[in-house]
Amino acid sequence: MSATTEQSVERARKRVIRDYKRRGYRVTDHPTPDLVPGFLRDFHPGLMVERADDHAVVEVRTAQSLKGANEFVELAERIESTEGWRLELVTVRPEEPSTDLSYATKAFRALCEQPITAHGSDVWTVYFISLIEELVTELARTQGIRPRDKSVEFYVRELAFRAVIDDDTEADIMNALGLRKRVLLSPNQMRQTAPDVAKDLGKLCELLFAMLSSARSDRTNHRGAIKNTGFA
């Protein structure tokens, strides 16, 4: 099990423990043999939660760890045959390692140091919008939004729904995604305004870099400290 997956399992365990304690249960984490009831003496339950009206063994595991786990099957059968006890399984999705954005950040910073001119500004525009797509996708991943077959527009709407980005930022990103298609299909029509548009897109990339950095360090309310860009 990778370190990131272990961290995900541990976070899930802590959430389960907090939830049961709030509901008035006595929670025993990794009970020692002397605390395990007789019918489970030859097993090693992860969590036991008990209340006057309910007794349960709670297992927090990844789906991968359950494959071929005969011990878990035997545990389920033993608990099922014991009146007053139940088994609860909490499955944890393995956490993918975060994408290393150090190279992308350096390349972005270096590019922004160059003046944006009318000549070739369409290339800048397409680059910034492509970067926005990648940053949105990574930001969605940090929020647990994982369907891989969804469009970037889906991620943007879901991030807005969860209040990770505000309405103005949602509109800016959607405008950017629509803009790339117009640039690629009719580049000559964009040359008069592309330099200013590219600058705004660069600001939007800055915003998303900052949001992603904030999300990764578990800070909250970072959006309110960042001024939104505006372009249409």
C-alpha cells in the first residue's frame, strides 16, 4: 500500500471514529485480544463500536485489499451468525499521487516574463487555455472529483457547485474554453484583441495555480483573497 493510500485509509478511520463517538458509541480502535468478544477471539478487528442497542465491527479498507481476503469473508460469516452484532465495511478509494507541477510552474513563469505581442498571440492564447484545462482537472482531483471520462466543463460546473470556485471564476473558465475553439478555427479574427485576452488568460492561470496550491495545503477560503480576472 502506498503512503498516500495509507493516509487516505487513516483519514477515513478518523472520520468513522468521530462519527460513531458523536452518536454515543464506545469505540475501540484495534482492540487487543482481551477486549474482543469470544466469538471473534481468533480475529483482529480494526474497529469495534458498541452502544446499548447496537454492536458492530467496522473495517476500513481499500477495495484492492479485499481481493482474495479469505479472513474478511470468514469474519463476515462469523459476525452474521452472531445475534446482536453486525459488520460494517467502509471502502476507501486509493489516492493517486499528486501531479508534480514544478516544471509547469517554471515554464509558465518564464513565459510570462516575455512580452505578449500581436504576432503569435494566438499561440499564447491556446497555450494558456490548455494550461487552464490541466489546472482545472488537477483541482477537481484534489476535491475528490474523479470521473475520468468527463469533460473539463463538467469539472468546472462541479467545482462551482461545491463552492471551490465562485461564479465569476466559473464564467471566466467557460469563456476561455469557448475561446480556444474560435482561435483555432478563425485565428485571423482574433489578432486585434488576442494580446489583451492572452494577458487575462495568464491571470486566470495564476489564480488556478494559487487555488491548487491552497487546496493541496488544506487551506480554506483562499478564493476570497484572490481578485478574479474578467474577460469575455
